[in-house]
Amino acid sequence: MDEINNQNMLQVGTILHGTYKIESYLASGGFGNTYIAKNIEFDETYTIKEFFVKGVCQRDGNSTTISVSNAENTDSFEQQREKFKKEARRLRSLSNPHIVKVYDLFEENGTAYYVMDYVDGENLSARLKRTNAPLAESEVRNYLNQILDGLEAIHNEGMFHLDIKPANIMVDSHDVVKLIDFGASKQQSTVGGATMSTGISYTNGYAPSEQMAQSYDKFGPWTDFYALGATVYKLLTNQDPPSVSDLSEDETEDKHLALPMPNVSEEMKKLMVWMMQVNRLKRPKNVGEIRRILQQPSVATSNNEETKAFSPHQSYANPVSDNEETVWSGKTDKVEVNKTSSVDISKSAMGKKKKILLSIFCFSILCSAIYLVYAKMQRDKVIANIISNMVEINDADTKYSINKFEVTQEEWEAVMGNIFYAPKTLHAQLGMFLPHNKPGKESNPSVFKGDFLPVDNVRWSDCEKFIERLNLITGHHFRLPTTSEWIYAAKANTNMKYSGSDNLNEVAWIDKNSNNTTHKVGTKAPNRWGLYDMCGNVMEWTQEKNLCGGGFNSESEYTDIFEISKPSFGPMKSQTCDASIGFRLAE
């Protein structure tokens, strides 16, 4: 292996922790150096990662000790080193055959190190260079399924890899895949729902727009999925994927499919396109969505059998258009008949057809009427629950009402959807008689879907539209709470560390327990005044366009009462939205 000539790397032969001898260099990245080392006592080979921030850290001469080049960066370096150690501990707790195993963690030389498996194999980048040929789809599917297993384990811990590419996918002699180099993933730090960092390196072509812009608050599983889609592109074509800066939302699909892929199924092409959408909200949200596509049989084309083909302009993210029509087709056999009998048969058939169509029409109208009555009753029930869940705050000189819960998706759909719509199955037969209004679910902007999950990904202006419509329906005067009202309600006149308890796990969905998703409102304990999820689940808009409270991706240190005493962010632009942003009502 070629040695890296870098004065900031430890010298070959250096002993770390009295146990590990540096044998050779592997790599030097933006946030760390990687070495191959031997356990002196047991003669076992390992990989060692050293926390070393390029441009911030330095190593003088042959010294093993690192120093921070600028005193102003000292606090930031120490914080990031603690993050490095925290992520190492998380990786050590994982037991997955497709993630490199972490065995040891220690501090030395003014920095931190962790010890991992040494994978004796070949990364997929080296494989492509060696063969100078794309991989077969069957092989890519095999590797993709293994990578998804590893990613699922990582995402369940609230972590993201952030540097998936062929060079970071090792394949051993048994064709087992292991994800390596988690250097980028360790440099995140969530503050009140926003992620801060000293900067994250990325590989052009494999990084989505939110990563290139270092919009840390927009990171999610979808960030890794973009890189995974780009990796699939590279493996199937042996061509570098286009940079996201060269793509627009309108041409993403054409850019990818323009390259000939004669031996690649339509499903795999569409899956790749889905994962590489420029708009992160159009990508898969979790591993399960991708697996469902991979489990489908490959599209075949044959003159002898019927096949289901994918349109090159039909996205997995939106498989059904608003104007979808049902088209009936069938085969007819030629039958020789005389002209008289043909006319008679035709008249008889037409008469029966008219009766059938009239029956269908009447039945459909009846069903539609029943459905509309039911829909209105359901809407009225949901809206009544909103009103009944308002809690009056009447303490000293403070008097207002605030809802027990964050606004749910069921409530959003009830208010923002139009009840006077019919199911799409009816539009095929009765489109001329029924209005074509979109149902409530199509108005739901949320990234994480579920009736009783908080509505997320809402802008401040969206909240105002919701409230305006709700007030027209109910005659009430709902509004967003002011920042001071929200904080006062969260504290509930107690000295508890968190809103409702000194034990954060009892009252909040945050990064350590959320599995990086929102959860059903009201499943954690309330505070003294019966208010739920003030410390987690989603951050909440206030009248001043501040964001209050932690989200599902917030860290514990930013959800205590001292942070509740001030807004997490503000004032924000009214068009700001994210999967970690929702709201609750006041009056």
C-alpha cells in the first residue's frame, strides 16, 4: 500500500495506547486520519481512526501530539472531539454485519481515537477501476440489500453516514458488504433542532443539495439515500454521477436515464431516479420504502405475455396522478354471423348495457351521498376535538388558552381538505357528475405520515392559513401563541429541569429515543398543566416567527428549562419549513 506523505499523520511504528502499532496509512480526510495498526499482544490487525480536523489541527515535526492552530477554535475542537467520542460509542453499541465494528475508544496525543475492524477485501471503487466495467444488476441488488441493512441500523440510532460512495463500501472475500468511514457523520451537533458543525466534507456527485449547502437542519435518512442512488448509478454504468448542481427538479430523471443502461431493469432505473431527486422531500423517507421496490419482480417485456411497465415519467414518490383515469381493455374473438342476427344481438346488448349503466349511476350517486355525509361528520368530530383540547392558562395576570397537543395531521387534513370530493375510483365512471376537489390528505405537507403524528414541514404562513380557515369554520379566534405565552406554558410554574419532569425520556421525543422520526402526540407524560411534547417531537412556530421547544432530532442539553426560557430560533422567515417544524394553537 502506498504511504501517504503527510506531516499531519502519525509516523509508521508509533505505539498508541500502549497496545496498537501503526503499520501503514489508509486515508486522510477532513475530520480524521485513518491507519492500519497491529495489536502488539495478540498480533491482530485493526483500523484506527484519529480525530484530526484539517485546517484546524496541526502536528509539529515528528511530534505525536496535535495542537489547535488558532486559539479561537479551541472550544469548537473540544466540542467536536466529544461528538467524535459519542458517535464512536454509538457505533460500538451497534451489532450489524454490514457496519464496521468498533472495539476500543481512547484519548491520547491531545485528541481521540477509536479502533475498528480491519476489512480484508476490496472497496467497490477499486473494483470498478480494476475491471473497468459496470457491475451486473443482480450483483448491485445483492450489495444494495446489504447496505440497506447497515443504513437501517445507523438511522435507528439517529445517525447518518453522510459519505456513502463506492470507495466507502468494502466487500470481503465472502461477498459480504461493510460500510466504512463514518467520519462525516460524527461532526453533527443538533441545537434546538438545528444542526451545527465545523463543516462537513463531501464527495461531488454523491452529495445532495442540503449537504453541499451544509443545511444541517435538513439532514435525514433521505440525505444518505441520495448518495446511495448516486452509488447505484456509478456501479451500473461505471460513469460518474452528475453533480446535484447540474440537476434541476424538472430534469433529474432525464439526466439519469439519458445514459444507456441496456441490461438494467426499469425498476432499478426508477429506484435510482427516486433516490436522486433534487428535492429531498421527493426521496424515500426510510429503508422500508426502498426495500418494497427491490422486492418487486423485475419488469420483463415479451410479446407472449402481459407485463406491467413503468412510465419514464412516473415517479415512485407520486405513483398516481390527480387526473388518473381507469381504462378498460379486452380481447374480442371474431365470430361470423348474418346481418339480421347481428342487428338483433346488438340492440339487445345495448338495452342491457343501458340498464346496467343506469344502475351503476344510481348506486354510485347513493354511495357518494353517504360518503359525503360521513366525511362531514368525521371532519366536524375532529374539529370538535381541537376545541375540547384547549387548556385555559389563568395564572396571576396571565390568561389565555393553549392546546394540549401539537396540531396533528388528522386535524390539518380536516381543516385544509375539502370534504366535497369523491374517491378516484368513482371519477373514472362519474367524473362529469362529481367535483374534482383534492382530498384532505393531498393537502398534508408532512414528511412523516400518520393521522396522529404532528403535522410537520409547515411554514409560518401555512400555519396562518390553517388558522384563518379554522376560525371561519368554528367562529373561534384561534392563533399562534406568542413566544412568552409558549415559554410560560412550557414551564407551568415548576422548577423541573424539563417541561413536565426531571427525566427527559418521560416527556420528550428527541434524538436518543425517536429513531429519527416524529411520534404520535400525547404518548409522553404531560407537564403540570396537561400540555404534551413541549420539549420534543417537533419545534413549534410562535406569533413572532420564533421556533420554540426541541424536535425529534434535538439533543437533551438543548431541551432543558434554561433553553426553554428562550426561543430556539428567531425570528425566522415565514417560508422556512422542515420535517422538525410544526405548531400548536392558542386562543
